[in-house]
Amino acid sequence: MNFLRGVMGGPSAGPQPSGAETIQKLCDRVASSTLLDDRRDAVRALKSLSKKYRLEVGIQAMEHLIHVLQTDRSDSEIIGYALDTLYNVISNDLEEEEQDDSEEENLPKQVDDLGSQFTEIFIKQQENVTLLLTLVEEFDFHVRWPGVKLLTSLLKQQGPQVQQIILVSPMGVSRLMDLLADSREVIRNDGVLLLQQLTKSNAAIQKIVAFENAFERLLDIITEEGNSDGGIVVEDCLLLLQNLLKNNNSNQNFFKEGSYIQRMKPWFEVGDDNCGWSAQKVTNLHLMLQLVRVLVSPTNPPGATSSCQKAMFHCGLLQQLCTILMATGVPADILTETINTVSEVIRGCQMNQDYFASVNAPSNPPRPAIVVLLMSMVNERQPFVLRCAVLYCFQCFLYKNQKGQGEIVSTLLPSTIDATGNSVSAGQLLCGGLFSTDSLSNWCAAVALAHALQENATLKEQLLRVQLATSIGNPPVSLLQQCTNILSQGSKVQTRVGLLMLLCTWLSNCSIAVTHFLHNPANVPFLTGQIAENLGEEEQLVQGLCALLLGISIYYNDNSLENYRKEKLKQLIEKRIGRENFIEKLGFISKHELYSRAAQKPQPSFSSPDHMMFDHEFTKLVKELEGVISKAIYKSSEEDKKEEEVKKTLEQHDNIVTHYKKVIREQDQELEELKQQINTLKSQNEQLQATVTQQVSQIQQHKDQYNLLKVQLGKDTQHHNSHGDTFQMNGIQTEEVSKLKEELEEWKTKHELLQGQLREKDSVIEKLKSSHLEVGTEQSSQTSKSGGLEHNNELQKELERLRSQIQLQSAEISQLQTENQKLQVMNATADPVLGHSSATAAQNSEWKGRLEQEIKELKSEVKALSEEKASLKEHLDSSSSTVAILQDEKSKLQQEVAESKKEQDDLLVLLADQDQKLSALKIKLKDLGVPVEDEDDIESGDQGDEDEDGDEEEQD
């Protein structure tokens, strides 16, 4: 201990040792000390030095500290010190916090390298990580918490290597999942941070963590912490959820199937006032919105995205997001992210798109949410990211939504424009943005309108009807003409790029639009002039788009205009531009850097407005048309003719196919109607059959009841003769006759049982009578009489029970008679339409004979039962008289016994008086001097004489 005081700064006379020497001495002490207290103090000292002398402690002490973890696991204190020391050596967080601003810039890199090197040394032996996992299982706070921090630091330094070690370790991930259930918030929260590092970019671990019930536990923590109003713990849980779900289709499906999407709805219940938006709340809500986007990202498989979108609609999550979208006082970044989230929730889902079209903003009068969003998009005072988000929302609303596309285009057509001007439509806002002075509004409006025409040839033709009033007094011009006019005026590059993308989308796959475009004689010379000039790099993009537009005009040309037939346009390109030059200018588009960025994902994300040049859907169009246009330019007139013939043939085939499709569709409709009628008739038939079956079963049931009752009752012959027709109508089956026979046998057995019981009672009575006659003495006669009385009482009870059974049988017979009369009345009114053939008559006569025979037997049985009843009554009367006689005799015997007891008592009293008199006389005689021997003396004397005689005999 004196050594430790010197090391820790105590007073000493000699020079102070250096840090490296002190660390070496402490390491020797850890390695050589036999006492646990000494090793513990040495490890504590190393911990205090590990922050200042990180390199020295890491180099000299790591091996000893690992040995402590292996050998001293019974002492939680020394284990905790060792884990803390290793954490200080490996972690870079402490060094980064202590760095001053004046230090060199390359120092953080050196610190990172140091932590990474120590981590490599530690994990070189995989057993060290396995040992650390075992220590993390300990419940002791001083062991578990530093173990969690050390493992987190290891994952930060060498994530993939440590992940692989944990993955192959038995139950490695499951041990760490228990941290989320720890009641101590510090360990639980650091466990969340540990799992964040563990699940980074490792799909296998992500799946294991998800199937270890991570979703349930994390959502419970978020709810306990207050959802979006919670602290940084909610943020950490959301980051972990993102790690588990992002780009992991299996976990996304598990999340949806587990009904966890429904639990996300309360996150977005932010209230009506929306006041008090703290920085943490904004961060939490931002992460929650990103988590929703992870589930419905366009990069996910279409089936998984669609199912998640439907689940979000049915649980009310989309409605809640739209509420935030239309609320007031929402921060700009939250509003922007909400718009992006709603965009991807409705993208390609018709049900969600229809709901979004019905959402109205809380204004007076109410306006559709789409109109309000478009107003923000074409307003140059709105933030750039917000305008991009609104454009993305509009694109997602129109994606694979022909109904929505038609509604947007219809607001531009003359028949649907509001003449009063009280309300602003989506079409008017798009036209206003298309021709405003703000180039960004021009580009956004052009791209939005292009999405309204995407893959919809009908709307492309309808949009040709749109007329615009440019100025007072001048005739209106078409929308197509106005777009080309602005192009020729030499506006900004961004504006021209947007208009050219709109025109290319509009003219592609629409020959009528190409004809309208070529009908303006100024358009083709403008395009050839733009392509032929040698302009700067900024104009090369415009040249490429002009070449694409001219190529579309050739490829989709139906040769309806004589001056602008395909062949003539090709000759014009050959003379003024050159085919090679034309193809080169066309290739400027796909080679542009901004084109490559836009082709990566649907969401328009640009660092600045100047980079806003290409749309994602337009890049698909370029990729599709670039090759076919290049081939079309090099084709000869003969090849064009052949191609035209092929096209005509294909059109004819398409027309025939369309005709047959129409016929098939009509036939399908007719088939559906017929199927519905058949289903209706089937259901009606089933109902009628069920009704008939029920009625038949009821009739059969009534028949069976009637036949059973008829056999059981056994009516007289006249009754059966009067209802002969009824027997013919209600034929008795063989099974019913067998049942009746069984019942008859039961009655017979019951009758025999009753007779046996009567015989037993008669024998008991006879025994009682004989025992009564043989009584000799008073005591025996009394006993026998009392026994006979008990037997007589039992006999009387049995007779009463038999009498009640006979009465019940009589009541049942009378009830059956009344029911039989009712059935006779019912059957008399029945419809006797059931076969009158000769065979039926013969069968009925046979059954009638059998029934009459059975009825006769039943009558005889009933008569026998009546006789037995009469005999039972006679036996009952005789037994009653016998019981009365026995009771009289019993009373007489009891009286005689009482008299004999009285006489005995009197005799005992007399004997007692005589004894008293004798004793008195003896006393008197003794007083007079007369010798009197007592009975006791006499008895003792007699006994003494007997003893003397015995002694004499022994001597002899």
C-alpha cells in the first residue's frame, strides 16, 4: 500500500518516476500480486492513468487486464475497473472531447488510428470478444455497463470484424438483446447505442435482431418516452429502427405483418396548436418521417411497397400526415419532409392517390391540397427545398394515375375553365408558372405538366385544344405554339430545358401532336439552327434536347404534311447538320453529369437551383428513344417504306386485336351478368330446397311420432278398422316395429320384476307370522315382534312405491290415449294421395295384420298387468290387516312387560326392607348378649376349615 501511495502522488524523498515506469510497476503488481486487494488497487491506478497515458497503458497493460477478466470474475469491482481501463484505451471519444482547437488538424486521424490498432489487438483473439459477451450478461451494474460501453467502442473501431465474431458466437446477438429489457435506463439506453453499431450494414444480424422481438421493445420504449415529445432516447431508438428496416425486405415484411405500422400513427399526433417545437422534437419527428419513407421507398420491391401503402391508409397514418401537411405553424424542414413522405405513401397507389385528391386545405372557401401545394411550387419566395418537395409530391400523385392526369388536364380545357375567376385551378397555376419570369417556376411547371401527359396519348391529343390569350386584341394561340414561341425568344437555359423536356414528352408516341408541331413553319428551321451552331458548354445541353425533339418529329411522323415528310427531314439534317454531327449532339444529353444524377432516383434532389435540369422520368424517355432515333436517321427511303408498311400492318393487327378485345370485353360483361343471374337462381334454389327438406323432415317426424304412439297405446279393433286408410298412408317401417317389440320386452321384464318383489314380500310376511307364533318368553316375543314390525314397515313402503308406479303408468296410458286421438284427427285431414297401387295395398294389408297381432298381444299384456294390479291391491290389504294385528299384539306385550317390571320393583323393595329388619334384630340380640354369627364370619369360618383340611392332606 505504501507503494501505491507513492504512485498516486504521495510524499516521497527521491525523484518522481515517469509515467511509463509507474505503469510498468502497476502492471507487474497486477501480474504478481497474490492478494486480490493489491491487484484491485493496481487496476484502479491503471484506470486513473489510462486517460492521460493512453498509449503506454494500452501497450503494457492490455494483456494483464484481459487476464484479470479471465481469472478474477468473482470480484465485480476489479472487473469493472479493468473494463473501464480498456474502454479508455480503445475509445476515441474521450480524446476527441479533450482536444483543443489549437492542436494540429492531423491529430484526430492519429487518434482514430490508435483506437483502431488497439481494437485489432483486442479482437485478434476471438475468445476476448466471447468473454466480453459473457460479462455483458452479468446483472451487476459495475460489470454490465462498462462492458456495454467497451463492446460499443469495439464495434465503432472495427465494425465488420466484431460483427462477424458476434455472429458466430453461440447466442451472441440474443445476449445483447436482453439489454433492452434492463430496468436501469442507463444500461438500456447504452444498449440501444450498442445495437445501432451492431446492425450497421449487416443484413444477417439485422434479421436476427428483428426476430428477437426488437420492434416490439423499441416501439414500447418510444411510447414510454413520449413519442415525438421524448428525448434523445427516442432519437436513438428511431436510428436503430432505420438500421433494421432500410434496404432489408425481410424485416420490412416482418414489420408490416406484425401490425407495427399501426403503432406509428400516434407519433404524428402533434396537436392543433403546434407550439413549442423544440430542437429534439423536430429531430425526432424528422426521423419518424424518414422511417415511414423507408417502408414505402420507390427502391423497394413493388409488392412490398404497395402492401405498406395500403396498410398506412387503412390504419389512418396517411390521414394523419395530411393533417400535418395542412396545419399551420409547422417548421419548414418538418413540412418539407412531410410532403416528401406523403409523396411516397401515395406514389403508384390508386387508393391513396384518390384520397389525396379529396384532401382540402382549411381555408375559406376550402381549396384542394394539390392547388395549395402548386401555389407554393410556382412562388419564387418559397424555399428551394420546399418547392422541390411539392414537385415530387405532384409527380407521385400523377404516377400511374390516369384518373388524376385527366383531372389536371381537364382544368386546362376551355369547357372546364371557371369563367368567374373565383377559384384558381391546378391547370391555371401550371400555365402561370410555365410563362412566368422565374426560370425555376418555368422548369417546375413544365416538368409537372409533362408528368400529366406521361404515357397517356389521349391527354396529349386533348392538350392540343388548349388556347391561351397572350395579350388584349390578339387572337389566342395554342399552348404548343406558345411553348415554341418562348423557346425562340432565347430565354434562360433552365427555362428552355424545361420547355424542351415538355415538348419531347408531349410529341413522343403522338403523331397528331407531331403534325401540329411541324405545321408551324418556324419550328424546324429553329431546331436545325440550334443544332448546327457551335455554342459553349452551357448551350450543348439545349442542342442535345433540340436534336432529340427533331428526332422525335421524324420517328413519330405520319407523313401527313408533304413538306415535312420523314425523307425530307432526313435530307435537311444531312445538308445543314450532318448525320454524324446530329448523333453527336444527341449524345450530349446522356453524357451530361446532371443527367446521371437525375437517373438515380425519382425524387428531385439538387444542391442548388442551377443544377435543376433533368427529371427522372425524362431520363427513361431519353434512354428509350436515343437508340431508335439514331437508327431512324440512317435508314433509307426504301427501309422507311418497308417500315411504314410494317407499321400499317401492325396497326391493322392492332385494330383487329382491339376489335376482338372489345368483343371479348362485351362477352365478359355478358358472362358476368349471366353468372350473377345463375348465382341468384342457385341461391333461390338452395333456399327452396332447404325449405322443402325442412318440411319433409317435419312431416316424417310427425309420422314417426304418430306410429310410435299408435303402437304403444294399442287401440281396440274398431279404432284400427276406422283408420285403415291412415295405416296405408303412414306405413310403419321395420325398424319402428322392432322398437315397439323392444319396448314390449321392457314392460314384460318390469312386470316380472314386480312379481318377484311381491313374492319376496309374501315370504317375509309368512316368516313374521311363524316367528310370532313361536314366541315363548316375554323377552323373545318382544324382540321378534319388534323385528316383525320393522319388516312390516318396509313392506308397507314397498307397497306404497308399487302403488305409485301403477298410478304413473295409468296416467301415461291416459296421456297416450289423448295424443292418439289428436293424431287421428290430424291424419283424417291429411291428403291421401300416396299411391293406391295393388302392391301397396297388399303391403299395407300385411302390415295391418301384423299390427293387429301386436295390438292383441299388447291388450293381453295390459289385461295381465290389470290383474296383477288387483292382486297387488289384495296383498296390500292383507298385509295392512296383518300389520294392524301385529301392532295390537305389540301394544299388549309392551303392557305386560311394564307390569312385570313393576312387580320386580315391588319385590326388590320388600327384600330391602327384610334386610334392614334382620340387621336390626341382630343388633338387638348382640346387645342382649346372645351370640350371633354374621354371614361374613360364617363365610370366613367355612373358608378357614377348608384351609386346615388342605394342610393336613399335604402333611399326609
